[in-house]
Amino acid sequence: MTHSIWLALGLVLIAEGIGPLIAPGGWRKMVEQLSRQPDNDLRRIGGCLVVAGAVITYMVL
């Protein structure tokens, strides 16, 4: 169980690091645009990401 959690965390860090590694300027612009979004829009985006992650996890398991 602990091994799986560390594996998942490692994969998330890899996925999150690809953007700034490959295109730092575009990544910075995206973060600036996200910071200007209203809280409700950010919650909606976060909810969609959580649902997508749960669906992918369900399909893999």
C-alpha cells in the first residue's frame, strides 16, 4: 500500500514537472491566467480534474 502511494506521488510530480521543464514561458503564462480566474471557475476546474483522476484510477484498477 505504501509503495503504491509513493509511486502515485512520483507520477504526479513527473506530470506536474513536464510543463515548466519543456515550456517555462508558456507554463508561466498559463499560471498567470489561472491566477486571474474567479474562485468558482477554479473550483470547477479542480472538480473536473478530481473526477477525471478518479475515473482513470477506477479504469486502471
